Amino acid sequence: MSKLRIVLVSYINTIPFIEGIRASEILKDKVELLIDYPAKCAEMIENKEVDGGLIPVGALSGIDGYQVFTDYCIGANGAVESVALFSQKPISEVDSIFLDYQSRTSVKLVQVLAQKFWKKDIKFLPTTKGYESQINDNSAILIIGDRVFEYEHLYKYKLDLAEEWKKHTKMPFAFALWVANDRLKLIEDELNKVFSESIKNIPQQYSNLLTISREKFVNYLTQKIDYNYDTEKKKAVKLFTSMLNSRS
């Protein structure tokens, strides 16, 4: 049987998944790992180029023939740090937001927050690579992933989107879920075991990281990211999806 092709993003928060699969004696001969940014991961799954992977929640509606699987996700129960709006003025004074071209879920989340909770008419602007320098006095910028740690010092204000979601809904949030076709679904139990062990060993998985301090790395992955795809996160995904479907 050919190797199972799995795609996911190479962010700090996916290290337990990536390193877990790479270190697994059980999976090394079964799985081929592919790395890309979130929106591209979703596109590869939509086009059936891979057997599954970790995809943005905002892309679920475009996935045909795949099932959500494993007991794990990229989630947060409060502030997540790595999905945020940045600006030089308070959000109440912002009239436009530059959207991260690498994201689907976070783009949809900020649009839901603006419409459902902030009740604010905001102009949303598409971006391309290098957009981080486009901000002006009356705009904000959405940045996700590791680039948050790189650019956050440039801005006066930071609004954490997972924290905003929790404030308004009293619920956690899941940014990305594992999905699989029938072939990949066959190794769900193996992946659950690998991920469980890898997440327990987060402090020891620092050697490949040079971008942030060890202290910040461990705090981010153990205190900010919540990997368990539990009942509350499933409810949150359902609520978020219903809000997307009801947007005017």
C-alpha cells in the first residue's frame, strides 16, 4: 500500500504533531508528511491531493468525502496569543482590517466578531506576502501563527481573537481540526496514541526552535494552546459554523 499523505502547517503549535509522527516507529513507514500554510493545506485536501491533514475550521464546508477524526485539534480556551489583530489605535477607532492571506478560519472569525458582537461596519482588505507593513493609523492587521511573535512588538494594540470569542460566547475555540479520508481513518488509533505521548513531552521538544525562548515556547504550548478536541470545542465549532451560515 502506498504511503498515506498527510498535510499540515509547520507552526510552533503543530510541533507535537509533526515531531510525534516523525519519531513514531509505527508511522514512519506508513505516512508521508507534507507542509504548507493553513489555507493551502485546506486546498490540497479539497482537491484530494492528500489523504487528510490538519485544516482550518473555516474550510470544513468545502471538504467533501472527509471525516473529522482524532481526539486532537489546535484550540484555545481563552487567549491563544498567535491569532490577533494589531493596530496603532484601539479597535473602536479602526475602520479597516487587512486580512492574513495565509488564513481562512481567523479571517472568518474576525468577520463574525465584527458583525455579531462588535456591531461595527469594518472594511476588510485582502493581502499578499509582505502585507505586515501596510497598516495605517485607522486600520488594523490580522496576523496568525509564528509571525505574531515576530511582528507584535511593532504595534501599540493587540486584540487576541480567541479571547474575544471566549468573552462573547463563554466557549473555547478550535482553529484547526484533523480530517481524513477512509484510508487515513484506519490509523486513527495510532495517531491518537502518538499525539497523546508527544503532547505530554512538549518541554523536551524544544531543540528545533530558535525563534522564541524556551520559557515562552513551553508556556505557549502548555498554557495557551489547548490540543484536546473535547465536547465544548465541538459545541464551539457547531456555533461558529452556524454563525458563518447566518451571516448576511
